[in-house]
Amino acid sequence: MAVAGMGNPNRGYSVIELTESIEAFFGNQEPLNVALVGLGNIGRAILAYFHGRRPNLSIVAAFDIDPNRVDCVIHGCRCYPLEALGEKIQQQNIGVGIIAVPVSAAQETADALVQHGVQGIVNFAPIPLRVPQNVYLEQVDITTSLEKAAYFARQNAQAVQAGRY
């Protein structure tokens, strides 16, 4: 991302110029529709967190195999049967997919998203996925992130005890 504005990390930035530049960069983006696959605990948490936060990014469709979740509206998002994935991606011009399914279904889900034209995927399943080079994949591993935070918290606590901070 290229941002205009005078300054650098060492000397600082004009907050007003930097804010205007960031808003111009993101504000000029065309809205992008997102699909969420998997409405278990993580999927529902994503919908709850994301609802109404980004005007240019919108989760417009959710998909699940559980008949008790299909045809429900959760946080303003309709849930469809997984079989409708391709049709809804095309109808709603969906460009990004979020995977929140069990490990056993993650690669198959990624393959289906790619097959139907999704160009970006965020994967919450704790397994590395294979996607074509032209598809952006963001792997979110909550366990690894928590382990990193715990490691550095311990290191900082030891440094404080040793008087280094």
C-alpha cells in the first residue's frame, strides 16, 4: 500500500496527512462482497464481530451443511446450503471467502471457492491449504498467535523481574 504524506517511522508523520491518505486509499475502493463458509462457533463469532464494521467489505452470504443453520439470518447475513456456493458467488459477485470449517473440509472448501472465482481466502481452519498462485491466502492460526503472545509475555515478565525494564 502506498500512502502519501511527509514523514517516516523515525521522525514521525503528520497525523492529519497520514489519516487523509489512508482514508483516500481505502475510501476509493469498490465494495467487495465476502462469503463465509462454516457457521460453527468461529463462523458465528466472525459474523458478530464483522457486522457493520467495514463499509467496503461485507459478508453477504454464509454457507453451512447443518440444516438447522440453513435459511437462517445471523447478524444480517443469510445462510445458504453449501450446494448453493457457486451460484451465490456468481449472483452476489463475491471476491473473498472466509473458511471456518473443520480441518477435514478445509481443502475441499478452498477448492470450491477457487473453482467459482474467489480471488482471496482467509482460512481459520488449523491446516495449511493449497491454492493457485493467483489466489491470495491468509492463514489465521489462533493457537500459534496465542503461543507467541504467551512466549513474549513470559520473556517480558522475566526481564522485568531481572530489572531490565
